[in-house]
Amino acid sequence: MHPAKSVIFFTVVSGLGYGLLIWLGLYAGRGFALPPGWNTGVLVLAGALIVAGLVSSTLHLGHPERAWRAFSQWRTSWLSREGVMAVATFAPMAAWGLGWLTGSEAGWIGLAQTLAMLGAVAVLVCTAMIYASIKAVRDWHTGWTVASYLGLGLWTGGLLFLAVLDLTGRAAGTLLYLVAVAGIVAAVAKIGYRRRVLRTDRLDAAAATGLSGEVRLLEAPHSQKNFLMREMGFEIARRHADALRMWMVALLFAVPALTFSYLPLVAALAALAGCFVERWLFFAEARHAVMLYYGAARA
């Protein structure tokens, strides 16, 4: 699949924003508070990351001005559900922020905080399901896709929140161990996803056409690349993919694991860079079944 920059930016940055929102809620829910102004500031930062990601996702559309129409398909489309949940989550986020700005201690502040956190989890799941629900891309059609998106959102968001705590002089305490658990979950999810990819039985042209025996393409259907071939026929050399995967492991897991307890900002930036590499590989290595009709040996 073609690794569109706008979609990669959307999934990584919005995931970071939702992860940050969840960790802020966990911290506040335990009765802790950042210095005056920082609570609202971090909430605004999370919202800005989310908005930046959502806006970038429309750049991949042929007609971005029609993006609003996707909201009407929520009964059948995970993309639509993601949009609906993303917009719905802004309401409790705004109420939560308003409560902090006014210094209110009313019970509805806690309710808004909980709803915002649940909305963040729901959006991450919906985003992952956009890809996990595509049966024609066998690499993505697995629960490991959802686990990876959730795990990486919590991991990158948690590291960023640890950096905020470090900047404000607040002790992370047990939150440090919870972020470490999120990192382990993210790593296990990526290992599970990779094992699933390597063990997946590949379709060939015979399976695609329903014919027995060896089936090969006699003549190309087009004299030049069409939309499907550009969007779904992306190829990357194995040695390049392996090299990028090593960088991904180093940046996303190894460097943060070594630095998150005493250099959280370095850990957060490394993990963010690693997440961009991970997401690029997620798209670039995926093979769509439609390419079997264009001469691909396996999909």
C-alpha cells in the first residue's frame, strides 16, 4: 500500500494526542495536579495534536471539502465512526478544560474527564479498525492491528507526559511503571503483529481467479500505472525494509527504554520518530489482494 504522508502523520500525531489525553486524565484522576496553568496547557496541547492529525487526514482525499459527508456513514464505516467519535470527544475535553480554568470542583468535571478518556480510547480503536476491517489486506486483518495502535498511542503519549512531569518538576511515581507497562504492551503487540504477517498464508493468482493450477498474467491490463497500482501496488526492497525495521526498534523501544526514567524528553522524541518509521512500514509492506490481477505473485 502507498504510504501516504498525510495518513502517516494523522495516525501518529493524533495517536500521540489521544495518548497524552489519557495519561493526563489518569494523573488528574489520582488526585494529582500540575503547576497552575499546566493542566489546561497540556490539555490544549493534546487537543492541538489531535486537530493537527485530523486535519492532515483530509489532505489524502481527492475532495477534502467533502470530508464532512463521511459522518453520515457511521452505521457501516469505521472511518465515519472515527470521525463521529473524534468530534464527540471534543465536548467533554472542552468541559474538562473549562472546569480547570474556572477552578470548579463540581462533580461534572470528573465525569467530563472520564468521558474524554473513554472517547480517546474509542477513537484509537476506530482508527485501527479502519485498517483491521479490510479483508483484502491480510496483513492488517487481525486484532494485532488494534492492539498496536492502542499500545503505541499509550506508549508515545505516556512518554510525552513523563517529559511534561519532568519539565514541571513533578515526580512521576508509580506512573513511571505504568508507562513502562504501556511500552511492554506496545512491544508485544508489534511482535504479535509481525509474527502474524510472517505466518499468514498468502493468496496467489489461482486463488484470486478460482482456477486450479498455476495462473500467470498473459498481458498487463494497462499500458501505464493506474490509480489502483499507484495506491495499492507500492513495493519496498526487503533489505531496505529490514534496515528501517532495525531503526524502528531502536528508536521506538530501545532508546526510550534506556532513557525514559531520567531523560523523558529524549525518550519521547525518539519514540515519536520511531513511530513514524513504524507507521511507514505498516503501510509500505502491506499487500492488497487486488494486485494479484496486475501480476503480483502473492498478496
